[in-house]
Amino acid sequence: MPEMESTIDLLARVRQGDSGAVSELMERSVPPLRRWARGRIPASARDFADTHDIVQEAFFHVLPTLTTMEARHPGTLQAVLRQAVASHIDNMLQPDPASDGPSPLERTVGREGLARYDAALQRLSSADREAIVARVELQQSYEEVAIALGEPDADAARAAVRGALARLIQVMS
Amino acid sequence: MTQDDDPGRLADLIDSVADGRSVDWDAAGAPPTDARLRRLFEALQIVERISEVHRSEIAETDPGRVAAVAGPGAFPAFTDSSTPTDWPLAQWGHFELLQKLGEGAFGEVYHARDTWLEHSVALKLLKPPLVDRKRFLHEARTLARIRHPNVVAIHGADEHGGRLGFWMDFIDGPTLAEVVEGEGVRSASEAVVIGQDLCRAMAAVHATGIVHRDIKAQNVIRHSDTGRVILMDFGAGEPMNADLTLRRPTGTPLYMAPELFDGSIATRESDIYALGVLLYYLVTRGYPVHGETIEELLRAHAGGKRGHLGDVRPDLPDEFVRVVETMIAADPTNRFHSATEVRKALEQVVAPAPPPPKPVSWAHRAYLAAVTITTTALALIIIGFISTWVFDVTFARERGTFDASGLVDWLYVGRLVVLAPVVRILILAFPLILAVTAGRVFCKLVPAVGRRASRFGVVCQDFLKSRDLSDANLMLSVVAGLGALAFGALALYHWSDATIFAVFVDTASPERLAALQPANEPRYDLFQRRFEYLMLAYVVAVYIVYSSGRRSDSRARGATWAYVIAVPTVAFLCMRAAPWMVVYGNELPRIDFEASRCYALGQRRDETLVFCPDNTPPRVQRHKTNELEDRGFRENVFTPRDQARVFAPTSP
């Protein structure tokens, strides 16, 4: 898995203070995060808080922690960045989220449905969680999922996603 | 569909969701009757919808990617029918909103009228849907801590109709960005004036323990009437001692110091970098590091790709280029470390013309001349006295009896001691001065070479700063220390010459006296030439360190200067002044006593003190003057017996 190794190598270079590695890491991580973040920001807020800025700020916020982060596979980095973006969105919005109007996800599955999904996701193993997030939230191809999870190929990634989905709905139900 | 098919149906649906295919839940059949399976179906339906929302979001931003991942038509289009809410405002508290001046991510700035006090203010209101109250109040509180003519003043904060706001001075004028866009690039002298004002503002900001973090042309307004520049927008300002983990990297990327991209915290040096970029922008309308996106900027910083100001504007004064390049040095340790340091450096760029010399009265000129002459004469007298005193000690001549020398004699000796080495050092220094002057003229005639030389100077300065070697006190002490070592080494190497004044001729061994013979004078002269070369090198080294210190505004303390001056002074007194009379002032009247060859050291009444070099000790004797035979000529007292002008065959 050369790609996986290179992401981990990048993290190692970031730890050594290599600014070129930060640039590469950002190029690799920010676009999927942007796509992911759009579903979580209320439409009414989008005019005021550009998704690009939020993700960028979150990335910079996490940067100092990257120097101490030990990642076994690239999914760990994505998870940390997603968490940072989510916190950043939460901090930016009003304490009462209802006043911002629902996000696209809340409008579609309801606040309660989204909470059930989020809670169940947290109860899964990190591998299952990464599989779900990569495929369902980041809409990555099976090849990309394979790289993120460290699976040997797309078929193995598909099997991992199916298994993770089955376990997710078990927990949700 | 039967109940038995439900697990299979669920597996198929899981496959569909996993593969990103749309699921028609109505066509998928009736919900399972089994409660547990039904809950699983419901959960999967939630997951499928979540997946669909994410697909539709990606479709808006990156349709190609969706097609690549899930295939065309794999999901229904998602339409966001909501529109951003608008909050038309004409009044906020007792402020009448006149005109919107600007808008940022979190706030809007209005030109407003205070209806109570009836004057204009700039009113900043937080946008309602995004209530980052903490950040907004932080900006107001930051501003309230700073009072400076070049920093916008805040007058109050309040909340009306659920909207937070604070009001400040209304500055009627364009931002520096508008000035450059509208009127073109500025001259170096104008940029220097603006830079100095902003340095004062920045120093006031830093003095309150805050870093601004968003200094840029858009955040500086030039007052239309007074031309005063005013720094504003402290939304990103943050205490320097804030919890490091809470510090957020903010700012405008083109103005952001490279270390901020690596996650380093904002510091005074990063503010100085931003101000350097602002000055660069004022004179070029561009930025030192370009990038359309943050990724491009990161790459440019990582690859060290940046435009040198001297290349973009070759007509700018070298010193201005040097200051700006120092401000935007990639390594923060190579930048200036305080706003005051930058301001002083800018002062040197366009230094005001020196005031016309005041008419000096003749009396004042006479006074200055008298002081100079007196000081010089005093110094020469002291040097002459030391030389004479050492001679007296060497020849066992009693001061006040046989040595009747006075101020005039000392002045004469002092002049002889000083004049020759000073003239020789000036002759040695002449080609050096000529080469430096020619180099400077060449740099002026060929600007490209001048810029390279200037850049080399910056590199050298950066190197010294990076190793904490730009401190004048430290470097002058090092030069003085090395000088002391070098003079010491020279003295050791020429030990017999350097300690010539420590020979007591009255009792010294004949071998020791032989060292003083005229035949050894060339060797002594060589020692003196080396001493002069060393003295010149020392003076040049001190001058270089002093000039370098002046450029970086590092001044040496009085004690350091005392050390720097003491080293060559002591060396001069020991190696030049003290032995001078013994070595060069030893031609005395030849007066023989009986068969002994002697020289008159001094006379008192009817007694004469003579030095008889060929005698066994004691060689310095007193004799009645009428017992001595005056040969009527002078001779070097250390001349060997067989080379003396009048041979004395009966001498022992």
C-alpha cells in the first residue's frame, strides 16, 4: 500500500517540521473534508461562513497536534480532521442550533435520526467507523476506501463497508 | 415478499446503500413484520438518506467526482430551496445606520450617526446567524486596551435587538489597498512614513501584550484630511500569553508569515512579517510570495519561491529594500524582533537632511582648538614622560637630580614616539580606504552589483542574527579579547624586543646588553612594523563591528568601549612608548673617564652621571665633571666597543 505509507510518511515529515509535507497533507485532506462539511452546515449559515474557510481554519487548528500524532493508517488523520471541523462548526454556530435552521442532514433524517446515527457511529470500532465515514459521508470510491482502511483491494473494502453497515444498523436499532 | 425473504432483502439493501445506489423504499416492499428487522430497515433507511445528502452535496461542488464514484444518475438531485435570511436595519440602539462600509465573515461595519451625541461613528455589528459572541467581544475588549493616535479608538459596546455591536471613531478616508489600487504604487519615502506610523501603532499593540495577526492594506485607513494612517480590525488579535492550544491561525494568507502555515503561533515577528508584506505591496502592488490558493502559497513558501523587492523595484533605495527584506525573512529569527527596531531601521532609510551647520563663533572655534591641542599635548606629554621614566629606570638615572627633563622635553619625546607609527598606519590604511571607496562608487554606478552587495550584506546580517552575534557589546568584547591575545602573542614572539625596557644596564649581563646593540635595530624595527599592522587590523575590526552594530541598532556600553580602547592603549604604551627612549633615544654625549668609554646620562653642579658600557657592573657611575674627557660627539650608548667612534684600548 504505497499510498497509505506515503500519508504516514507525510505525517512523520510534518512531525519533523517539514512545511512541504504540511502542504501536501493539506492538498490531500482538505478537499474531502470540504465535501463532508457542507452537509453539516445549515444553509442559512453558508453565506456567512464559507465552507472553505471553516475547513481551512480547522486544518490549521489541528496542525500543532499533528506534530505529536501517531497514525497507524491514513483514516486516523481524516478522523482527527473531521472532529476538528465538526468542533469548529459547533463553536461557530449559536449555542441553540435550532435558531440556525436545520442542516441538510437534519432536514432529511431529522435531528433525532442524525443523533442516532452519530451515536451509533461512535460505538463502532474505529475500523468500521472509518469505513462508514469514507463511503457514506466522504463518498469515496472503494479504491480510496481500501487505501484509507489499509485493505488490500476494492473488493475487500466493499466487504468491509458492507460489514460495517450491517453492524451500524444493528447498533442504531 | 415473505417474512423469510426479509434477511435477504436487508442484505440486498445493505449492498445498495454500500454501493451508493438509490433505494426506492416504496418499491422495496412492505416493512418487515418482525420488530427487530423493522428497526434494522429503519436504521438503514436513515443511513441511506445520509449517504444521499452527502452525494448531493458533492454533486453541487464536484459533479465529476460523483459520477466517478457512484455512476451517473445514481441519486436524485438535491435542491436547497432555503435562502439566506436578510436583516435590513436602519437603526441600532441610538445609532442611525447611514451606509454599509464593509462586511466580513462575522460582522458588518456601518457608517452610523450617534443620535445622542450627534456625530459620526463606525459601527461594527455581529451578523445574527453566526453568533461568535466570544470572538466579537474579544475584539472590542482588545481595542479598548489600546489608546494610540495610529490605532482606531473604540468608544462603547452594546446589544440591541439580539445583535451585538461596538462603535469606534469614524475615519473618513480610503484604505491603503484602495490608495494603491486607485493612485498606484507609492514611493519609498511615502512607504517609510506609513511604515513608521504603523510601527508606532504596532508597538502600542504589542505593549499591551497583544499580537494583531491581521495587518494588511485593507485594515489600514488613511485619513483624508490629516493623512494619518490608522490601524484597525482587531478581530484576529490575541494575547501573546494566550493558551497555546487555543490559538487559532488566522489572518490573510498572502500576509501570513511562513511559520504560521506550519502551525506555529502568531508572534511579534509574524506581525512584523505582515507589515513587511504591506510595505512590499505599497511599493509594488504585489506580494513577495504569490499563490492563487492556500496550497500554492504553501508550496511557494516551502520552495522558497519569493520575489526580491530589489528585483521588482530596482529604483528603490538599497537600505529600504534591506529593511523590507529583513522584515519578510523566511526565518523569524532573522527578522526584526520589535516594532521599534523596525521603525528605527526605517528612520535610517530616508534620514532627514542634516540640519545646516550652526554658525560657530570664533571664540567657540578657539575653545575647541584649545581643547584639542591641550588634550593632544597632554597625551603626548604622558607618553613622553613614560618613555623618559623607563629610560631613567633602565639607566639608573635619578629623576630630579641627573634627569632634569620637564614638560617640554616630554612633549618632544611624545611627539617622536607617536608620529612615526601614526604616519605609517595611515599609509597602510590608505589603499584600504581607497578600495572601499572605489567599491562604493562602483556599486552606485552598477546598481545590479549594488543590489547583490546589499543582499550579501543582508545575508551576513541574517547569519549573525541567527547566531546571536549581532550584539555590539558581545562582538566588541570578542574583538578586544582577540586583540589582547594577538598583542600578547606578538610580545611573546618578540620577547627580547618587547621586554627591552626591562633591562637594567647598570648590572645587566654583557649578553643582555648585546641585545641592545645598533646591529639589532632592524629586528626591533620588524617588531614595530608588525605591531603597527596589528594595530591597523584591530582598528578596522572595531570599525566593522561598530558599523554593523549601528545598522542593527545595537549600541555598546561604556564599559565595553573602555575595554576596547584599553587593549590597544596598554599595548601601545608597553610595546611602543615605554621602550622608545631606550631604543631610539640612546645617542648620548661621549665622555670618557680615564681609560673607560662612557656616555653622559646627566649633569648636576660639578658631578656627571655616566654610563660606561664596557665596564663590569656597576656601569653607571658619578664622577667629577672635570675628571671626564668630553669627546665632543654623540653616539649610541650600546655601540660595541670595537665599533665605537673613538676606540678606547685601555678599557677593561
